[in-house]
Amino acid sequence: MSNVILSELITSVSELKKHPMQVIKETQGRPIAVLNRNKPAFYCISPAMFEVLIESIEDKELVRLVQARSGEQEVEVNVNDL
């Protein structure tokens, strides 16, 4: 069975265990696939990339919420009443 690797960079679990910071440094912030017995075990991404992914997920959830509520009746609210 073939495996899709969704990264241009790869390393092995063994190499990551031996030299974790060196492997991370060499990626220069790009995602890296970590292989276990030549199969993807997990991906490592930078904190900045993780933040972008989380924000993208949150944005998509907000879009879904707005679309779901777009047909609802509007209710006027006075800020002073809150």
C-alpha cells in the first residue's frame, strides 16, 4: 500500500530523536513529514504555521456560522441595555 506524503521534506523518527533541534533548524520553518518504517507517522510544523492553520480553521467556522444565521430575523439591541 502506498502512502501520500504531504510535505517536501522528510526525516525519520530515529533522526528526529537523535538531533531534534538540528532537524527543525534545517527545515527553515517549512513543514516536515516524520516517517516511521518509511510511512508517515506525523508532521512537524513551525509555531507560525500552526497559528495560520488555527486561524484558518476559526475563519471557516465563522463563515459557516454566518451562513447558517443569514436567514434569521434581526433583533435590535441597545448596548446600554446589556
